[in-house]
Amino acid sequence: MERLAKTEPHVELTDEQRAALAAVDEKFTAKIAEKEVFLNDLIGKATASGNFEELAELEMQKTREISRLRTECEAAKEELRKSADS
């Protein structure tokens, strides 16, 4: 723990900042779930119709979209953490 504190200083967050981080997390969790439901429906339809080219593309799209949303979530939370430093 002490070594970690040397490389990344420990920042105390206020209750408001914790709530803001939780809100960002909830927002992106909902966006990810929405995207998964939508794309899983399309994947199911492509599977049922035997369209394996579309199936592969939808699987890749799902992976890209979820990765993008997780990256955006972490960026938004990091921005909030940086504003706590100042």
C-alpha cells in the first residue's frame, strides 16, 4: 500500500463526489445493458435465419460498443477524480 501511495497519491473524495461517480457508473451500466439487449436480439435473429456473416459482424460490433462504453465510463470517472484534486 505504501508503494502505491508513492506512485499515485491517495485522494479523499467527498460524499458528493462519490455520489457523482456512482451516478456515472449507473448511467454507463444502463447504456451497456441497453446495447447488449439490442444487439443480442439482432444476434438471435441472425442466428435463427442462418446468416452467419451478419452474426459475426454483430458479435464484433457488440464487443466494440461495450468496450467503447466502458472506456467512456472510465474517462468520465477519471475526469471527476481530477476535478476532486483541484
